[in-house]
Amino acid sequence: MRLIAPVVCLVSATAFAHDQWIEVQTSATGVTGRLFLSDGTSVEELPRNPERLARFELITGDDLATFAADAGAKPSGVAPPAPFLAAIYESKPATLEQTPSKFAAYLKEDSVVAPPGLSLKGRTKPVTERYSRCLVAVPRESGPVGCEFELELRSLDPLLVVAHKSGRPVKGQVVWLKDRAGKALAKATTAADGTASFGHARGHRVTAILMTKGEDTDVRSFWAATTLP
């Protein structure tokens, strides 16, 4: 079957809300994991928050190492020194409410497709959203890391990523290439095999938001960001 080629667009600098990612530094004494937040113009390092943390691990071959730190610490985790394939941060699901107008602006800003059945026209009550994050940092090309929704780095040059949901490729997913401050450099839409290509473009990370219908909320969303080497 012939696959539809992914669409790539260069975009002007845009600020994205709620943009988070992890960065990893290695040394002879350990592997440091840092969590960052950007509003599109400035970058803030976040402290470790055990109440939101579901998983913060380092994949080292067939083994896993845990990033450890006290609550409120910066950096948010340190693991024993070891060559690694990927660092993974997963958050526990959290719930927020937004007015219909703010939710519509959020969908437009991030090119997110609302789940079927959700109508904002004439709506007055807040939109409830349950969301979680899968943040990955890789030193080179890697395979899936086991998040419910994630962006796998398949190739660095040219830049090729794959969007997975529950282990299956996601078609039609918008993926953004951003700089460190969270400004958009380009966006691409995944093909039938879940791949999105940015040619030889280089950036700091790729991000995506997948929305589905919630069970006890209006929306269940999955936020994914993969920090590039």
C-alpha cells in the first residue's frame, strides 16, 4: 500500500504554553536529569515533585536505573554513571479546567485535533481535561520506551520521528520541531506509518499532543516531547 508522504511546514516563531522537556548530562560521577518548562520566551528549571512523578528512569541496555533526588531538588534526579539508550520522565495524570474560549485558543495554537463529539459552539461550562506527559531524552536513535503515547527518534539526519499510541503508529498527528525556548521552527503531519520527517532541519526537541475522549472528563490528552541529541 502506498503511504501518504508527511507534510512539513516551516512556521514563524510561536509561543507554546505548558511546554516541558528533560535534559540529561553525563559525568564520571553520574547522569543528571533536569526538567524544564517554557512559555515560548523564557525557560525555567522545575524542581522534583514526587506527587506528579510516575516514572523517571534511565534505560541502560537491558537494565533500568532510577533518577533519585529529594522532593523540591534541582536537578530533579541523578542516576549512577552508565552509558544509556534513553532517559524517560512520565507524569501521573492530572486534571484541569478551562473556559471554552481558552480551550479553543489552545487547540488552535498547538494545532491539536479535538476528540470526536466535543463541541465548543455555544458551550458555557468549563472544559475538563485529564492529561499526562511522556518526556524522553536520547543520545542517538532509539526504539520506543513504553509510554502510552510517545515520539520515537528513528533517524537524526535526516530527522525522522515516529508517533506511537499504545505501540501502534498514529496517522495524522501534528509534530512540532522547537528550539530550546519553545519557539516553533517547523511542523509536520505523520503519514500512515506514524512517521514525520523534517528533512535536515535541526532543533532542540520534537513535541506532540494527542487528544482522545475522556472517561470521566471531556478530554484525555497525552503530551510527548523528545529531546534530540
